Amino acid sequence: MVRANRTGLLSACLTLLVLQPASGEPSTDTTKPKEAAQPVSVQRPHEPDLSPKELEALWSDLASPQDRPVFLAFKTLTAAPKQAVPFLRERLKPPPPTVEQQQIFKLIAALDNDEFTVRERAAAELEKLGQEALPALRLALQNKPSLEVSRRIEQLMEKLKAPPLTPEQKRALLAVKLLERINTLEAREVLEKLVKESPDLSPAAKEALERLAKLPLAKP
């Protein structure tokens, strides 16, 4: 598991899922290290007209264990930004926090409490939660807390072990890369929303926006 990158496991795994330049195919083979592809400004031909059923099928293909369906779905959605971006905005929308998640956020806030015993108790409770607390910890670290809180969060993340990515998590990372490749104003707005609201995708979305900051917007 990658630990060097403090933005978290999902962001680190993005380098394994990132697409090759336009002529290549995305690979699900994680046995070979790959260099992250540089963002490119896409020149799109005539935009296809995709039905809701076709969009759902393409979304399913992005989670395929086979390279070919993933590549074709990515390519098709990239060519249809006016339909793909609203569709991805809905699919990547984080669900409302559950009671358990709200409790996790309260525990993270308690890491900055004035009383040492409260901070220690919160850290212990977060460690007991294990993997369930990881996304919220990543998001909290992304929001640049105080040095003390950052130190405690980093220590907790070092102790907690994240499981391998699921097909759905890999698909979500590919969707972030897809928005980066589309590179329209609307796509960037979705990425900015993910940075603020999605514990799982915030690091990957932030890195995508940093790369896009060096490029002009793609032509719609």
C-alpha cells in the first residue's frame, strides 16, 4: 500500500489507473508501474447523442475488469462532454453523511480540543473505527487543520490499513480522470465540488485540478 503520498490511498492508486495519452488504452493491470499521463487539451469531433440507457451501460463498462470495455467507455464519454459531465456529476455525488459518519467528524473535531484527555480519547475511538474512518480523515487533512491535528491525523492514517480498491472505487477514479480529460468549465466545476465534498475522491480531484490549471479550457 502506498504511504508516501499523504493525500491517501485513492490518490496514490490514480497513477495505476491513469490513462495513457489519447492513442493508448487505460489499463487495469496494477503489476506494472506507469508514469502519470500529462493532461491534454482534447479536440473533439461531432458529439454523439447518447441515450440514458447507453450512458448507464457505459458507466457499467467503466467498472469492467477488462481493459477493452473500459477504454471504449472512456473514449465514448470523452467525446460526449455535454452529456457525460451532468451524468458523472450525479454518479459521483457523495451520499448524505450517515449517523456513523457524523460521529466520525465529531471525533476528528475533538482532536483539536483544548483538553489532552479529550484529544487522546478521540484518537483512540478513531483508531478503533479502522478503515471506516479513513475517508473522513483524508478529507480533514485536505482542509489543512492545525499542525497538532495534522500530526494526529497522519499518525492515525499510518496505523489504519486500507483494503484493496473495489471495482466501484476504481471506476470513480476513472470518472475523475474522465472529467480531467474533458476539461470543460463544467467538468472543472464538478472536480471542484468533489474536492470540497467527497472524502474518497477529494485527493484525486485536487491533483486533477492542479494539472488542469496549466492548460486552457477545452473547446466544447
